[in-house]
Amino acid sequence: MIPNRRRHAALRPFALFPACALAFSSSAIAADEPLAIPPIPTIVIPDIIGVEPVQKQFEAALGKQLEKIDGVRVAPARCDAEGAFVPAAGMTLRDDAGLTANLGDRGQYVIGKDGAGTANVGGTQIVVEKDGSGTINRAGAKGRDAVQISIEADGSGTYNGPLGQIALDGRGGGTWSSPRLGQIAVESDGSGTWNGPLGQVVNDGNGGGSWNGPERVINHGDGTGRVGTPGREVAMDPLPPVPPAGRFPLLTKFRVPPAACGYVVTLEDRILFDFDKHDLRADAAGVVDALSKAFVQVKPKRLEIRGHTDGKGSAEYNQTLSERRAATVEKALAEHGAASAMQSRGFGKSQPVAANEVGGRDNPSGRQLNRRVEIYVPNG
């Protein structure tokens, strides 16, 4: 028997993660854990470097559907020197002896020997100081896609953009005011709060916590808890502390990443499949239909469907599951009218984009990010 591998999400350490949004809804709570206290959502900063016209055309074709689909992200795709797609590549940090480069239509940048410099790439302005601090600014059309990121030498900083306002203190604490998720606060002692669409979630950082949801849930932190009002006592595992929010990566000694080699559409498994299944759920038809119509409009030559799992279970089992899920999405896109040449591949648990464990403890949020189907759309 394969153990229960599909638990709901929890917070993972911050990363400069290429994503356009992180959505969270009641559908993210596993059916076998209806009364579990929901975890506090992950704080994610999107990759704003390298967004090219082909990605913008796809997003325009999706229109408002992109905002309505919970669990879909679109980001620039990076490739290695041989042209192979590299999952979850963001800014490239690299030592440089000092250089000046003109990237033609993509812009230019100047980096000094001390690691400081300036760059203007694709409408994004970057200023880097020698201590690693700096700013990243992008002026969006009519302000809709505008992004401002400020990074300090101690790893603290702020983000203001389409995802809302994010602040990290560089010591493990952070806040996120999200237009979709509400207010999230993470403290360095492992505690945190979330006031959002599921109600109020509190993690005390010592095993205890509460959720003001469909039924009032209180975790005493000692292996017991209370559900309902006035409440019934039940067995309940203590809550793991909220992992640190992490720090912004310093900008010293950076090289602006190469132009995107396309874009990648990431679909969380929870919007497509039931627990440990590879058959598409009936309510996933709308997601597939919206994507197919967008691909019909932009007419990409090729689509690569890539299935991924988390780290639970054997490598053989996860490989088979990832292959079947990728093949299911390929078939569904074709049935909904996508006419591009398509190839599906499974990678099992070999290409995680987040840690499956943090400090030796299970990291449900990281595992949820790893359970995904990617649709890689190459340029040209």
C-alpha cells in the first residue's frame, strides 16, 4: 500500500520563485482531513525578469480566465546552454570580473568589479550596490504589472506588485498583504497568523493553534484538540511551527539571466486530480478548456507536458504517476482543440521546486508546490 501522499499545504521558506501567483482555497484541504487546521500560505515572489511577448500573448489570450483559475501560474522559462528547459530557474547569481553588455532590444547592463552596477532589461531597471542591496523596478502598462522590489544587505526587503505587498525582516519573519489571500504574518519564533478567505488561522509556534472556520477548531498542542462550539475533545497532532520566511537573495555579483526561451504554465495537481489519481476530475474541464482555447489563439508550434510529484512514496511509483498525469493532460488538451505538436513526459520526484522537508520535518507546502503539471511552451 502507498501511504497517504496528498496532505494539504503548509508554509515553506521564502524563495525568489518564478510564479505569477499562489492561490489557496478550501479545495486545497484534503478530503481525509476535513477538520485539520489549514496551514498558513507560502510567501512567494514572482520572477519579473525575462517576460517576453510570447508569454504576454498567451496571458492576453487567457484574459480574465487566468485570474479566475485557482492554482495556475505562468512564468518565463529558462534553458541551459544546450537549449534544454531548466525547471524553476530564477535570477542567476554568479561572480563577474566586471563587464558591460549591450543586449540589443533586450536592453543593457553594466557590472563593476566590486559587484555593483545597473541594468535595464525588457523595461525592468535594476540597481545593485556592492553590499548586495539594491532595487528592481518594472513599470507595467497603466500600472497593472508594475513591480518594485527593495533589498537590504541583511536580506530584509519589500515587494510591491500584482501579488500585493510583502515585507521580510531578514530574521525569519515576514508579512504578506495579498489581494486574493488576505493578511499573512510569520514570526521568527515559528508562530504566525492568516486572516483570509478560509477565516482566521493562528499557529502559536508551540504546537497549539486555532482555526475559526466552518467549525471552531482549537489545537492544544499536547496531542489533543477541540472541535465545534461548545466543542468536543478529539485526538489532534500538534501543529509544526511555521518555517522561517527566509530572506531576499542579495544582488551582489549577479548576471542578468538570458532571455527567456519560452514560458511555462504550472498547474497544481489539486485543480486537476483527486488524491493519488491520474484521471482528470470532471470540474477540471473548465481549466483545460480555457488553456486549450488560449493555445488555439496563440498557435505555439510545440507543447511539452511535464508531470511531477512530491517526495512521498517510492521513486518507481512516483515516476509512473507523473507519466500518467502528464499523458492525461496532453490528451485533454487535444480533445479540447489544442492543435500544437505535444509530447508528455514524467519526472516523478526528481525535479522538486521546493523542499519536501525542512529541518527534518515534513513540509506540506513544499510538497504541494512539487506536485504539479508543467506545460512548457518554447519560443519559435
